Amino acid sequence: MLLNTKYRTDASEIMDDFALEGEVLREALDKIAKINQLLGGNKLTLLGVQELIARNLKTTEFTIVDVGCGNGDMLRTLAEYGLQHHLKFKLIGVDANKFTVNHAMDLSKKYPNVTYRCEDIFEKPFGQLKYDIVLCTLTLHHFKEGEIIDLMGLFYKNASLGVVINDLHRSVVAYRLFQALCFVFRLNDMSRKDGLVSILRGFKKEDLFGFSKKLNFNKYTIKWKWAFRYQWIISKI
């Protein structure tokens, strides 16, 4: 199949259905988390958090919100990091799917500083939430350009330190490599289909520069990282 990755696709993903539930979804969430670990995705987000924290060591407690938290794997990674480095973290996961949130809560029972909220991030309650750092790992690509502009503006307004985005590079090579990963990890049909659509909904560097310009961000970095990810860090300090 000839692929054209010049523009982002408008195709939807199965996981965009907030009412989705069941074992197939649970398996998909856990497989996505596992692949993200193995390919260094969690490390990429963690490095972004470290960079923002290093600029403000006077803060005694950091409130960090993970938007589209999935099974909570990133929050548990942060909780472990905080314990190891004697940092006080208040960690909040946000997801619009109730089944996903319940699964994340079950996996996070031993972490008292990790809590979850089931809510639509376009609704008022999330808009009123304040935090030091907001994370968006493999979530921003789910939205259209206008929604991304609105969300990034909200993230920036409500964060005291900054925003860390970790998302997919839209490319033919990434698409073909993911097809190979589907075979290696024996991903179910939903994970395979959604993963391929996700790549086609991902970004090129000029997309992220364009968003930054529209939003008048002054302090930000955009870096390409393995495995076909972009790390976009917006600092407010």
C-alpha cells in the first residue's frame, strides 16, 4: 500500500469510544504500556519532567497531571522516581473512559500519591484543574488541530512550570516498523488497527512549530527521539 504522510489523517480509532470496555481494551492498554516502556517512551516523558523540575527546586511538592493516562503506567513510573529521589509528587491521571480509569486504579493501589479522575478534558471540571506540570503521552494525536490549539492553550494557562508532550512522528518508516511490532508482540486487532491510525494521526516537526507559533510560546524545545517520537517541552519559567 502506498502511504502519503504529508497530512494528518482524520480517521478515528476504536479507543476513541469512551464507552469501550472489556478484556480486549484491558489487553490493549497493558500492551501499549509495555511497548512504551520497551521503546523508551516513559523515559522520554520522565526526562521532560526532570528538566522542568530542575528549573524550580524551591517547590516542595509538585502536582503532575497525566492527560489520557491509560492504565496509569507513566504515573507509577513517576511515583517510583519520586520515592527514589526524595521528591514529593501529587500525581493525577485523567481519562474519559471509566473502564480505563478503574483498571488504572486497580494497578496503582500501592501508590497513595496517585489518584485518578474520569472526565472529559473539554468540560469545565478539567478546565479548572491547576497543576505544576501537565503531561500528554501518546494522547495529543487523538485530537484535531483546533482542539489541539485549545488544549495546549489550557495546559499552558493552568500549569505553573510547564507542559511535556511525547507523541508520534508521522512517517512511512514508523508505520512499517509498527506493522512488524504487531507481529512480534502479537497485538490484538484493536491495538494493531489503532496503532497504525495513531501514526497517521501523528506529527511532523513543522506541525509542532506551527502550534507553538499560533500559541505564542516563547520557551519551548522540540526534539526528535527514538522510537519515532517527538518530545515537545514548553516551559513557563
